[in-house]
Amino acid sequence: MRYHALLVHAAAPLAALVLAAGPGLAQSLPAQGDSALARLNASPRHGEWVKVDAGGGDSVMAWVVYPERRGRAPVVVVIHENLGLTDWVRGVADQLAAEGFIAIAPDLLSGKGANGTGTPADQQEAVRLVRTLGADEVTRRLAAAATYATGLPAARNQVASIGFCWGGSNSFAFATNFAALRGAVVYYGTAPDSTALSRIGGPVLGLYGGDDARVTATVEPTRQAMTRMNKRYDPHVFDGAGHGFLRDQAGRDGANRRAAEQAWPATIAFLRQVLGS
């Protein structure tokens, strides 16, 4: 019954969040998974690969996209799924840049692939490699990417994170370990334990598919824990949508698309709230 209530009552605060973005909110969603590369190739925005010093002799490759704007921009760190840094994730970064943010998407598999490369073309190999990453290494690399991007001449020293699936869980975890983070967006990822949650300083926006019980079963306990600790956590569960609905917008008989059409504007509104325009 409590889960049903979450589905029903998410709509009102979600609508308020979207309205708070104001009339400049762009309507474009990130590309459907199989059309991401074509969208990237047609983008007018500048994107480039950079090598980021992650400390201790480590480095991480990252995709950085710049918005077309006059003033300096806030930064969003984009955390990939367990498939590694794919064209789809780079496309999400490009869409964030279209909304006025500098987006940096680190390849957290940098140096883990064959002959020291990064994300492999084989998806199952990428999943296997992601499982070898330690939490401390992931945090260190994300912090390096955030520090690099906020230090760019075109950037403001304001940063938030967004992640998907495995990356959603790590966006939540990053909020517990990186004090400068002004907010975290979690797409269909689970939360850290209550001890870690107590360290969160900024707000968290959670976006979940209703037909993704492995993840959504954790939402209500997380909400209760965050409420007890007086932390802001805004979870929204979209009825009928599955895991990975923003990538697979054509799935679930239209439910994924409907979820994406609500979740993405809410994402941009949230980022503008915590980072400014």
C-alpha cells in the first residue's frame, strides 16, 4: 500500500519541480539508445576527449561537452551504466550541454580494458570489468573528473552528478563522499546504507521505473531514512516503466517514453535549482 501511495503522490511535486524550471526549459530528451551516435554526430556543441589525472599515478579518460552560452557554466558529472562509457551516455552529456551545463562523463573503465584501454565494445565484458571496480577507486575518479571540470576556464565552481543504473547507485554514493556536490540525480539506482546517507549534504532526486522491483523495493526505506535524518530526497516512481527507461524509450508499450517525458524535464529543473542557470 505504501508503494502504491508513492506512485500516486509523486505527480504533484514532480509537476512543481518542472514548473520551477521556468520557460527556458528545453523539450528535447536524450536520444533513444540506438540513435545516440547519429544525434552526437549532428550536434552543434563542442565535445572532446580529455585525460584527467586521478592521483596516485592513475588517470581517467572523460568526454566533455560545452554548452553554447555567453557566461561560465555549472558542471554536471555524468556516471555511466554498467555497460561503461557508451555513445548513449556521451549523448546524455551532449543533451545536458544543450541545457546550459558543462557535462563531463568519465570512463570509469579507463585502463581496465585490453592493453590498457577503456570501455570495450563487448557489453558483457564491460559488465564484467565494472564488477572489478572498487568503491574507493570509483569515488576518487569521479572526484578527479568533478575537480577537473569545475577548474575549466568556462566553468563555475558548482557541480552536481547524474547517473544511470550502476551509475545511479554511484551518483547516490558520490553524494556521501564529495562534500562540494550540490545535488545528485539517481536514475534507477539503489541507495547506500544509512551510515553513508548521514553524510549527504545536498538534495537527491530519484527517478525509478514502477516495474523494476529490485530497485524500487529500496525506495521507501531510503525515503524513511532520509526523512529521519532531515535530508532532502525526492523519489518518483513511474507506473509501468522498466529499468533503463531513459535509454529504452520505445519499451514497455509506451510506459518508458511517458516516464522519460516526465523524468528528464524534472532532471533539468532539479539541476537548475541546485546549480543555477
